[in-house]
Amino acid sequence: MNDLRQLRHFVALAEQGHFARAAEAVHLSQPALSRSIQALENGLGCRLVDRHSRGISLTAHGRLVLEHARRLLAGSRALSNAVSQLGNLASGELRLGAGPYPAARLVPRALGAFARQHPGVHLQLLIDNWQQLHERLLNGEVELFIADCRELQGDPQLRVEALPSYPGVLFCHPRHPLLQRRQLQPQDLLDYPLAGTQLPTQVAEMLSRISGREQPLSIACDNFMVLKELVSDSTALSMAPWDVVAQDIAAGRLALLPLQLPEQAAHSAYGIVSRAGHSLSPAAQRLCELLREQATQTDLPAPPGDLANEA
């Protein structure tokens, strides 16, 4: 069996694409990293990288080894965490992911409670869209993630736990011209750019039908804090679950558009996603408990009008 250190060095080289940058990332000299990669190639009996003036590229063997190396390293981290956290949560680490909407409120609240209770555990949060988080979970880069799970239900590789949903709303600048119209129609939205995060397929298809546009979003961004700032400073429109805009709307920083979203986008679909058949570390189990607690908190302003009946 090859040394896990060699696999770590190889993964760093594959990710950095250059010996000098990879050596710096793993705190080795470049000659020492080269010797480690050569030893791994000799042990496996194949060439893993092609060296050229711009850096390196992976061979077919290299791509295969990279896939397995990531899984082995993730398994090693999981074992180390399980042992260090057995009986207490005084050390170890937890790597998790979050979609843009859960990352705006739910996840920070749960992580804050976790950090207060278990300050010795190192937390690493990756924020991305649900597609990239799915890939990172299967690659072993994160132990679990919290995101829109509409597209993930029924996947045999995953364990998906749905969390309570919130109504979906359209929002805009408090002095947006559309707020002056008496009876707002869906086609009225087409005069303004629609900004949003990576959309689930069914939501994207629904918006395409309404707008007649192949790409329904004029501005795509997976950072929801950026989206809120954009909307508050322009005529762009956006949509989100009620929980992540409720405080801004109550404070007058944003305003609701009085238009009901179609069924596919009328509610959130947050879920805790992990790998089926893989037990969670004690730290991950505790975080899941805190996420469930935070998801049922009732300290949000009530949604206005008919939205309150959909929550």
C-alpha cells in the first residue's frame, strides 16, 4: 500500500497543476515533492503526470488514481475524526458544505451554536450550488451538506433528510417601479433583469416557460449576500425562501413583489445530504441536531398575506 503522504502530495499536484505551487501547498521543497511523486509512480508501476513547460497534466492513470486517492484520504480523515471524537467533541474537524440560501441564515446559526459548545473542533464550510456540493460529497471533500434537495431525492448514493420549508418570495428594491402597479402580472417582470442562484431543473424550466427565455436568469450568482446587495441597489429582481429575506423586508431594506410564485418555486426545499451507507462522525451528528433545532425556530417575522398559509 502506498504511503498516504504520497497520495496527499499527488492530490495537491493535481489540484495546483504545477510542482512549485503544489510544493508550497504541502510545505515541501520542489525536489522533495518530485521524489514523492516519482516514488508513487514507481510503486504503482505507471506514469501519473505528463510534465511540460506550463506545469503538468494528468495521464489516464493519473485521473484514475486521483479519484481513488481522494476517497482514501477522505476515509483517513473520517477515521481520525471518529477516533479523536469518540466519547467527546474536544478535537478533530468537520468539513461541510452549504447552498447559498441555507448559508445565509440557517447554517451560520447552527455553526455558531456548535462552535460555542465544541470550540476544539475545527469547522470548514464550503459554500456552493447543490450540483457542485453533490460532486464534492461523493469525492469525499465534505462529510455532509445542506442545500436545495429537490434534484437529489431518490439518489441511491445519498441519504437525504428534508428540513422544514419556507414560502418562496419575489423581492426587489423598496422603491422599485413595479411596486407602483395596481395589478402586477408575470409578464411585467420581463422588463427587468432577474438575478438568482443556480436553479433546480424544475424551477429553471418553469421560469423558462413563463419568460420565454432559454436562460431565465439575467444574472447568475451563487453568493446570496451579493444578490441582496445587487437588488437593494438596482432594479434587478430576485427570489428566495422567506427565511433569508424576512429581516431585510421587516427593516425596509428590501420589499416583496405582490406576485405569487408558481408551485415549483413557491417553497424552499432545504435538506441535509450525506452519503448513504456511511456513518457520520460525532461532530456531524451533533451539527445535524443543531440544524434541526434551528430549522424549527419561530423567531422570524410572519410572512405577509397568503404566504403565511403556505409555510
